[in-house]
Amino acid sequence: MILPVPTAHYMALSVLIFCCGAFGVATRRNPIVMLMCIELMLNAANLGFVALGRHFGDTGGQMLAIFVMAVAAGEVAIGLAIIVALFRTRETIDVDRVDSLRL
Amino acid sequence: MGSAIIFWILATIAVVTAAMTVLNRNPVRGALMLVAHMLTLAVMYLTLSAQFVAAVQVIVYAGAIMVLVLFTIMLLNLGVTGGGIRSRGAGFVLAVIGALTLTLAMVGGSVWRHGLAPMKATAESLERGGTAQAIGYALYDPELPWLFPFEVISLLLLSAIVGALVLTRRRSE
């Protein structure tokens, strides 16, 4: 049996990608790019799930990854619908200028 | 040794494409970088012997979701003007500090501080752990907790379809 790459390496990579996504959500002003950064974070979580599933010899990690993908599909459909509706009513989607809900 | 080399190559590509997704001013280029990132992760799932998840990753993420995102970017036709990165002010500094702290806290707290339990994977689970057959048996096994979430997911996707239709409907009667 080939010695597999340690799980800690995969977890560190997952954390790195997650933080890339979190940084993007915090700094980008285009909501579509923010949505893509959220996808990046979900992907990172998936990588962690699958790596830990392999670590413990359990299919549960891969199952959770599949459920996360299904939820991400629903989330991106709703998010893009909100962005399209926003663009129709406001003619802009810059999140700094869409602040009617701000106190 | 070979698997380690493959891991480092894939990890480099994954981090670079993720960073370019975040930093690219042009949303279309960012989306294409995200597609490359997702394909890289699919190959990484193959190295983790999760074949079915790799296939679903290519079909659902790189296929369906990214087509939807690219379609919306081109439909709204915002070009580069849709807002770049907030590169000035306290918000940017806070975001950098926050991301670094998050990285250190998660790596340090989860892996280095406590360490992982010893690996329980067997040669059998590495060999056949992620095939469509293994996933299917586990998904529909009444002894395992995955059947009910699977049914609930269908309800969630249905409500997402209805929600997207309601949100994008034109209100002009």
C-alpha cells in the first residue's frame, strides 16, 4: 500500500482556501463575486469533509460533501435571483450603494 | 512519494486559482478561475479515493453552478465596473487581519494543537470507499442517518426553484 498524504496537509489546504473565500466576501463589492467566494468557502469545507472521511474510513464525510453541494446549488440559484431582482429595481448591484436595510 | 508530489502540485494550483478568483477585477475571469479551482479539487477528490464526489463536483459545481453564475454575469453585463476590491481604509486592513487570524486559529487550533486521531482507514476503505456503489449503499441504508436528509434535500431544491421563480418574476400587471 502506498503511504497516503497526511490528512493534516489536506486540512491546512482547506483552511487556506476557506480564508481566501472569507477575505473575498469581506473585501469585494460585486455581489456575484461575493457569491463565488462563498462557493470557494463551501468547496474548502467539502475538501475537509472528504479528507476526514478518508481519515476515519467512513463514507459519512463524502455524504456530507454531497449534501453541501446540493445546498450550494439551491443557495446559488436564490442568490443570483436576488441579484437579478436587485439589478432590475436599482440599476446597480454595488453592495456599498444598496444599503436601504442599513440602520 | 508520487502521491505527495501530485498533492503539492494540485495544492499550488488550487490556492493560486482561489486567490485569482478573489483578486481578479473582471468577474468573468474570476468565474473561469473558479472553474479551474473546482476541477483541481475534483482531481484532489480522486486522490482521496472519493470517485463519486469527484464526478459530482465536475457535473454540479463546474458544470451547473458555474454556468449559472457566468450566465448571470453576462446577462447583467456589468463589465469591470461592477465594483472591484475595497483596497483602501480600515475595512481592508480588518479583512486582512481577520483572514490571517482565522487561518492561524483554525490550523493551530484543530491540527497542530491537538493533533488528529490515528488514521483508521484500511486498504479496503481506501480502495472502494468512494465508488458510486459504496455511496449508494450508504445513502439508502436505513441503519445510517443519510436517508432522511436525502429526502429533505429534494424539498429544499423544490423550494429553491419556486423561490428563484418568484424572485425574478416581473411585477407588471
